[in-house]
Amino acid sequence: MLYTNARIENAAETTDIRVEDGRFAAMEPKLSLLPGEEVTDLHGKLVLPPFVEPHVHLDATLTAGDPVWNMSGTLFEGIECWAKRKDKLSAADVKDRVRRAVRLYASNGVQFIRTHVDVTDPSLVALKAILEVREELRGLADIQVVAFPQEGILSFPHGKELMEEAVKLGVDAVGAIPHFEFTREYAVESLNFACQLAARNDLLMDVHCDETDDDQSRGLETLATRALELGLKDRVTASHTCAMHSYSNAYVLKLMRLLKMSEINFVSNPLVNTHLEGRADTYPKRRGVTRVKELTEAGINVAFGNDDLFDPWYPMGCGAMRDTVYLGLHVTQMMGREDILNSYRFVTTKAARVLHLGDGYGIEVGRPASFVVMDAEDYYEALSNNASVTLSVRKGKAVARTQPARREVLI
């Protein structure tokens, strides 16, 4: 298969792309047509690596309002709503919703997903269902599963045992939620336990860390220290880190040294964090989004995620990574031309680093031929005009296609 006139990652000039046996075989400005080769002209449209969702909760997706709505819009009421919904979970229910959500993602060019799955459920029904269905959906997306203790490790009965059981069942990463533990001592102990569990089992880590406006929530320093001491480093991701928004600048100056030494990743979820945080404020209201600009400028890897799709914590969402990038640039005030032009990296290459995709990801000869085409010449135009993902190709096979809307002014 030959794709001609591709504008790869904002390139000024177009390139032809040859795909053979599901891999990128050649990339040059003008490739000669081989006998019998099928050709698709991309007409100078933008070609990017596939979108990566580095943070979502597929077990809770598509459950908003069932059985009750989160009326306060707070994180903690969301957790209460979800605790009620867990009573209705079944394998069939979870699998049906996950299938629908992954197809939504696929239609938007997402081919890699990291999902946090609640394991504060003695039956682990959602975890078992998602571990089964991820194989079924591998044609659409690679799904990484994080053992996520939604109601705490130390603060939930048999929390440690449930985490250990989740690891035995085959999760890809270990999670924690230190800011939701009953005490500061529990928070630290939960992180020590989770880090050691990941290290013993050679797993990745992704921690819901300091998802609060409380500037005294300091799970991040403990997580980064353990990542450094145990040699886990970039295998560790700190998600949310909303409290960093409220830390004093003096403390952040000290913290940055540790963060750079630890080499951990960050995932910010601008849509959900601006929705959930600042709820206790009158005015001025905090945005609650971590210091993306400062972390990025310090050379620390930061990705953007959606976090939730129509669930107790966020009553909207369609699986489009564009939405979280668009809002993320606004709330972090990263609106320079180069910031906007290259912001696709928050949901492609930077997110791929979070998932440790390595040589299985990226537009390079010899790698799997996975990419998306957008109805724009560069990402600045794509983001500004909410351009469609017109084609998603996974390992050489087209998995989703969209016909861009045709607009006419009639007067």
C-alpha cells in the first residue's frame, strides 16, 4: 500500500509512505509505484502517530446518572456515586460499556489506552471483565490496565490483598490514591506498599496523586522519592497532581529538583480537573490543573488524558483527545504558536512515553504502520478548526474512517 502526499507531523513538505506486511517500509518525497500496488492520495493532509489515551476509567464509563447524578460536581461525591453503581456491576455490563467506549475512541484515532480499574471490590468483577475484553478489542486498541484502589489501600478492608490479587490476575500497572487515605501516615504507607509491589513484579506504576486543592497534600514528594530510591524512575507516572497548582512557589522550587532526579512522568487531565477542582472556593476560583508549563520547561514528560467519559466524575465526553488538548492549552496559558502547533505531542509521543510503548510506536521505517490522518495541513489548523480524523490505520489496516462535514453558507 502506498500513501502519497502525506504531511507528517507538521512537515513543510509532503512525503510518500509505503506500508508492507503491516509495517512502514519506506518514506521518501516521491516513491515509485510498485506493480499492483494500491495507492491512496492524502492530498497534503496531516499525518500523526496514533492518539494515545494515557488516563481513563473504562470500568465506570457511560454510567453518569446511574443510579444517581453527582450534583455537587466534586471528586468525593463522584466516589460516593460510583460506590452505589458498583453494586450493579456484572461482567456483561462492564464488557458492553467498554466495547462501546473503545469504539468511540477508535473513531477518534485513539489506538492505545491506559485504563484505571477499581479494585476496591471484593469480587473484582470489573477487573476480570476488562482483562478478558482487552484481548477481544486488540484489533482496535492496545489496552493497559492499572490496578486502581478507588477507596484506598489502607483505608479499605483487605485493600492490600485486593491489590496483590489484581497483580496475579495480570494487570500492567499498579496504582494508589494517597490523598483519599484516612491519614497522612496511611497515605505514605500506601505509596510504600504500591511502589514495592510494582518493583517486585516488574510492573509500571500510575498513581492518582494529590487530586485535591489542599496544598498540604504532599503525596508527590513521597512517590518521586520512592521512584528514585527503588530505581523505578520513568516507569512511574503521577496522575492529576492538582495540589501542585496550590503549592507555594518556594516549595515547588525545592520539589522540582527531586522530580527531575526521579524522571517520573505526569498525566494532567484538564477537562476533569477544571470541572472537579476549586469547588470549595468562592472567588477567585482555582483551576486545579497541575503546572504543565513549568514541568514541560524543566524537561519532565507530561501527557494529557480525558480521565472520564460520561461517568460519576464527568457528565460529558466522546473519546476525542482534541478536547483535552484544546482546554489544556487554555487553562495552562500555553498559547504561543509553537505551543499550539506541537501540542499534539501531549496525546501522541508524550503519552506513548507514559505507556512505555517504545519501538512499537511512531512513524519510522520498520515500526508498525499505525497512524492517523487529519483534515488539516498542520496541528495548529486541526486544533483551531476541530478537524476530523479522516482515517485511522492500525498495523497497516484501516480501522476507522470519517467523511469531513461539508458546510455551506446559503445567503
